[in-house]
Amino acid sequence: MRRSVGLVLGIVLTLVAGDAVAQMTGPIDIFPGRTQQPAQATPAPRRATPPAATPSRTLDIKAFTGSFAGSGVADSEDTAYFGVTQRDLDVRITTTADGGFTIAWTTVLRTGSDAQPVVRRRATTMTFRPGPRPGLFTASDNSDPLQNGMISWARISRSTLTIHQFSVREGGQHDIQTYARTLTGTGMDLVYTRVVDGERQRRVRGKLVKNAG
């Protein structure tokens, strides 16, 4: 009899406890008397600013056509002794019927002092025809570098048109000149380098603005 009463009492207590737990709407305070602070949400991490977009494909030569004008600064291995020189730059690019292009550029070098300025002007015109692969062009006037000639070629990589010129000096040193022209929102940036026998002799950095029309 006592065992039956104890069993019934245990069932009743279990049901009462279960009903009390079901009616609880908040967390159980295991430390009475203490005020629990609400949990603070962790702020979401900031997304890094993506880099400036670059063309995902190589541009056609038509994208480089037009007239551009600007200036640049030249330095060389002797910059520490002779300083830098200012240059005015003009470039004009037109397409040809066979899919090539003609480029004419003029460089005006300004040296000397304000009282006695020295101005030198250099003008170059070259025509390139399509090469054996897309984006590659060969100069129409290529000749043997060992006979005082020059080999020139051009290539387009995304938004940059690069022209390479290879020649051999009288002493047998190889001479490589590179003109890299990259299109920008307002015109183009120019980086010119001249390397003789693996040593850089000169570098020019310039910015040109595209002329209207």
C-alpha cells in the first residue's frame, strides 16, 4: 500500500514539474539576485572595397585611335647628377585598311635654364600591319639590326598598346626601346624605357589627354 502511494505521488510531482517548466518564458536564473544582461549581437564584418575594375578582354586597335597631348618627365641612371628633363608629348593613332595602324608621335625636350632654354624636337611615324596572332603587329619597315636596321613590333594587352624597338649598336650591344601606352578615363598614360645590354638607360613617365574631335 505504501509502495502504491509513493508511486502515485512520484507521478504527480513529475507532471507538476513538467507543467511548470512548460510555462517558463525566459531563461533560468541559476544565480538568484543577479541581473542578467541581454546578449549583444556581434556586428557583421565590413566588406573590403573591391579594386578598380580592369578590362576583362583585350581591346581592339580602334579603341586607341585619336590625338593625344600631354607631358612627361624623364630620368636616367645619371638623374642624381643631371636631374630630370621635362618633355611635351603628342601622339596620333589612325587605323589602316588592312587592320593595322599608323602612329605618329612628337617629343619636345626642354633643357637648360630659363634664361637660355634648349629645345629639341623629335618626330617619329611608324606603320604596323597585322601579325600572325590577334593583338600582334609588325612594323612595315623592319630591317636587319646587324646592318644598322631595326625590328619593331606592337602588341595589345587589355587596355595597353606596347611598341618594342630592337636594334644593335656599333659596339654590338643590343638596344631595346619600349613604349607602353595605357588608356585611361581622360586619355592615356605613357611609360617609355630604354635598356642597353640589360641595363636601363632612361625612363619617361607621362600623362596625355585625348583631344576632342
